[in-house]
Amino acid sequence: MSSITFAGNLAEEVELRYAQNGRAMARFRVLENRRTRNADGEWVDAEPNAWRVQVWGDMAENVAASCHKGDRVHITATSRPTSGQIKRPGRPADRRRSTRAKFLSASASTR
């Protein structure tokens, strides 16, 4: 399992659900803005990276209560393949399970 760290803004409201055993799970997407140089050497906006993230347990409830669409977050996550990726090797992994989430937006700490 690989780890990845990235920062970005929440693209949507956090979706909080509970498993049959009562354990909380939150899902959300983070957009990470990128800048590149064009042919003239000027910096321009590039297509953002979009990350789908899951968090579990107390962290899921904290993220759902504290973070809202547009808030800046810093995520450290592990990457693991979905069952579809195991059955179809070569399909890019796009789901991350967060092991740590930090709220960077001032608004996140005041809600």
C-alpha cells in the first residue's frame, strides 16, 4: 500500500454514512489546483487533480461536522485498489483512504 499527501479544496459537501455495525464513514472529493508553464514560459492554470477520499470512525464524524464545500484541507492517505481494479489490472486507482486529515481553512475551525 502506498501513501500520498496532498492539499486542496473540497469540491462538494462531505457525505456521512454509517455502516451496519454503526461505524461512521465519510466520503468527499478534493480538487488540487495545478499550474504549468506554457510554450511562452508563462504560468497558466492546468486541469486540477481530483481525489476521492474516504475516512472512517471518529475522523469521519469530525470531517463531516467541520468541513464544507470550498474549505481547504490537507490529506495524508493510503491508496488501495478497488475490487474492479483487482479484476481489471491496469485501471488507474482513484480512491484514497485517509489516515490523517488537517483542516487548513479558517472557516472550517469556526463552524
